[in-house]
Amino acid sequence: MTTGVRRRMGVEQRREQLIAVALDLFGHRPPDTVSVDDIATAAGISRPLVYHYFPCKQSLYEAALRHAADELTARLAEPCEGPPGGRLSRVLRRFFDFVEAHGPGFAALLRGGPAMAGTGPSCAMIDGVRQAAYGHLLTHLGVREPSPRLELLLRSWISLAESTALLWLDGRHVPRAELERQLVHAFAALFAVSAAYDEGTAAVLVRVLGDEPVDGPFVRFTARSGVPGPARLPAGAAQPSAVVIG
């Protein structure tokens, strides 16, 4: 993103340029290794001018983080239309698009790199993205007040998606498309396990499966796993009893 020629910009234009330059650099190198001099050079301005717009390096990093967090949050939004499995697949595709575009920065952020993570504002932004993901899942499930088991299920899956993306970035040994499908199936698997212990979660699962086509990812997985899907439930069985696992 090197400009090569210094151009006069308004305050907001220059700030946005510096944030964009920082994010581009973070997409190729860990943020800890990116200096203010690197950002100034890539932006085609002097180091003192960077400090004119951002009082310290941490403030620039946090502004870049806020921009990235807002972008990721926007990518998590999905209309409540169509089969649930397809919706989750599309969200995961956009999530991994983001992970690929911001690889080193994404990894340093979630692993607690000293340059970008560990501060109060940084942690709050990360938690905000996680809370947005949790809220979207509840909306798509049609649940306003989740049971403790359902909340545990959803937050556990969000953590699984994060850790899976981090491990994938280390070597990308598993094809990305397979990994996305695996996370969709992992969601169904965690749902099935929770449903075995909790009637409320089981009822939500049955409703979700009822909205899936027979070739949808949730139905295919639960059929292979022996989880009771709509086709195998008696008519009107909207509130199945939890299966006791002894």
C-alpha cells in the first residue's frame, strides 16, 4: 500500500489511510514486528506525522483493531432466510475469508500478542465480536432466553471456531472447505450431545432439523450419527424428552 508520493489529506482521510496501511501490514506480519516507521514508510509520510494523528503506537493498533473487529462483526450477519445449515456455512465462509486476509494479525490478536492484545480496550473489542456471534446464533435459532446448557453449547462452539482457525493458520494442512464443513458438523454434534441432556435444547434441535432439507448438512450429519431427526420422530413430537446418558 506504499503511496510513493505524499498527498495532502483531511484529518479523517489520513487516519483512515493509516489504519488501512496498518491492517495491510498486519495481514502479512505479526503486529509485534510492525513499527511506526514501517507504517510511515508504507503510507508515504514521516514518522512525526503518524504521531500527529495517533498519539502513540498502541492507539494506532487499537484503531486498526476496532476497524477489523467491526469488519468481522459485519461479516457474521446473515439474513434469517433459508435452511439453518446453509446460513451457518455462508457465515463460516466469510469468517475464513477474514482469517485469510488478516492471518498474522488475527492470530496475534487472539493469542494475546503484546502489541495488540491484552489491553482493556482490545479485550473489550474481541469480546464484542464474540458476543455478536453469540447473539446471531440465538437469533437464527429463534431463542430469546437460552437455557444454561444451550448457552454453554453456543459459546463453546464459538471458541472452537476461533481455535480451529488459529491452528489452521499455522500450516493450512486441512483444506479450508473441509474445515468449514467440519465446523458445521461440529455444531450439529455439540447440539446433539446437549440435547441428550436437556429437553429444551432437544426441542430447539428438532425445530432446526425440521427447517433443514434432507440433503442439508445438519440432517446428513445427524442421520449418520443416529440422532433423532424429524423424519424419525412421531407426528407432533415437538418436545422430545432428553435422552439419558448413563
